[in-house]
Amino acid sequence: MNIRLPFRLVCALALASILTALPAVPSLAHHGWSWTDEEIFELEGAITEIYVGNPHATLDVDVAGEIWRVELAPPSQTVRAGFSEEAARPGDTVKAVGNRSRDHSERRMKAVRIIVNGTTYDVYPNRVPSQ
């Protein structure tokens, strides 16, 4: 059976499909900085896990017996800053500078700079605070 729909109906159906899918876009989009405090936050501890992949590179860091999730930039930007999974190992000390979660019960921050083994990686160079 071959059914031919009028062009206007096809366009209307296509538009309806796109508009129906739009609410899902924010969940796929980059969540930005809206979940972080504005004040600069620093933490230092031992790396327990390193992940350089989508949507963001992350470090899990042991700070006085509590594990913090340190989010970096998306993988391409993190690697462009010089940091990769080979740049550090579990057990290495890291100092992270950035913004912590607004929910202070959550041990999570978004780093703009990390310092590992004496090397500084500015993963968000335009957000690094002036000294």
C-alpha cells in the first residue's frame, strides 16, 4: 500500500516531531556551571580514580577519608590542556581549584585548574582566578 501525504502535512508532522523532542535536549546538553557556587574552592588529596571520557573527564580524590568527584572539562579540552590518563596515577596528590557544588552535602566540584606532580593543567583557562 502506497500512501502519499500532502507536503504541508509532512512538514507539519516533521515540525511536531522536532518540537516534541526539544524537552530532551537540555538533558543532553552541557550542564555548565549552574550547579556550582560562585566562590573559588580548593581541595587537595590523593587521586583514587582517573577518567578521561565523555561527558567530562573526572578525578575521584580522597580528601581526609572522603571521596570527592572533581569534574574537569570535556575530554578534548582536558587533553588539549595537557592532562590525560597517563599524566597521573592513583595515589598521586592533586590540588584542584574551581567551584564546588552548591549542595554542600555533595562532595563534588568543577575544577578550572589541577596541579599534579608539579605540573599545572588549566582545563578552563578563561576561568582560572588571577593570583
